[in-house]
Amino acid sequence: MDKNIITITGKPGCGKSTIAEMIAKKLNYKLISSGDIARQIAKEKGISEDVFFSKYIKKHPEIDYEIDDRVIEYCKNNNNIVVPTRMAGILLEKENIESFKVYMQGDFSVRVNRIAKRENKKIKIVEKETIKRRKSEVKRYKKLYKVDINNLSIYNFVIYTHFTQKSENKIQVFRNYFGEKDEDYIKINNTMPDNLSNIIIKEYKEYVRRKNNTKT
């Protein structure tokens, strides 16, 4: 059965959660997040969310696998879904579940500034926290899943979430559709989430069109 599933991931500060919510709303798709699943598990176990996230989950790495299993099971049995979780694209690829895999890319300084503004923290503090968090994530996912989350080869669409000095009023994207790869620059008035979500939706529809053409 054809699947209409979009997975979205990226480094902290790229805005994946906000953009995923917009895409789900615009397409009338169901949004499935690991955070929501984790909260459901905490509820089932009768553990408060504060204790679950601050203490329990750190001592019980099997929770990661339980969340993954629930994401996979939901995607197997449902359609029209947006999944903004770190491992969704990789997990669905391993399970041979079709999805349009998006990776949101952004320069370190841009992402740090976004996080600092969002969390009302000093830049220097966020810089240290972000570096530490990424190193921890890379190590953790190698240990748990035997994968390198810095490897973007499985993703169908990689999109930069900001302008650069070399690409004023354009954002850089990379496509990997059915064996064809290309790099492009897309004109855009601003890099607000609404515009970025529209670009991803347009690319998703093009991906689906090409997929359908390969079957005719």
C-alpha cells in the first residue's frame, strides 16, 4: 500500500516542530511526535511527566525502543501522517515503510540564536548546551541504533532554514528522488516557518508525482 508519510528531523533550533505542525495542518495530516508518545507512556505507568522526563527515562533506555515501536506500528497501520522525530526517517527506512524524509539544516550560530531567544538564555550558555547535546545525541544513537545521525544520505529533501551571504533571498536545498540527486537554490521572500512549510509541501507533492510516474 502506498504511504503518505512525511518524516522531519534536523539539529536543534531548525524549527522542525513548528514547521511539522504547519505541514500537518495544511495537508490535514495527523501529527505524531515522540514527546506525545512519551507522555502517553508516562500516563500509562502512572508517573508524573516531570519525574518521567527528568529521572525515569534516563534510567530506562528501553523507553526509546518502546517509543520507536509505537511510531513504527502507527505508521504501518495508518496513513497521511507527519512525524517530526529524530529517528523516524531512519526507522521507517529500516522497516521498508515508505516516507518522504526531510532534514532541516542550519548554521550553528543561527540555530543557537533561535534557541537563546526561544528559551530566554544567554548565547554563550546555549552554545555550550547545544554542543554538549549534539555530542550526546550522536553517541547515544550510535549505541542504541548503530547509526550515524550525521549521515544524511537517506533523506529525500534537505533544506536550509535561513539565508546565507552566498544565497541572499534564496535558500539552498538538496533532492534525492528515486536515484536522481540535485542541488538547487529556491527564491523566497523570507525564511519564516510558513514559507518553509510551503516549500516542503511543494517538494513532497513533486516527490509523490514522480513516484506515481515510476509506476506507470
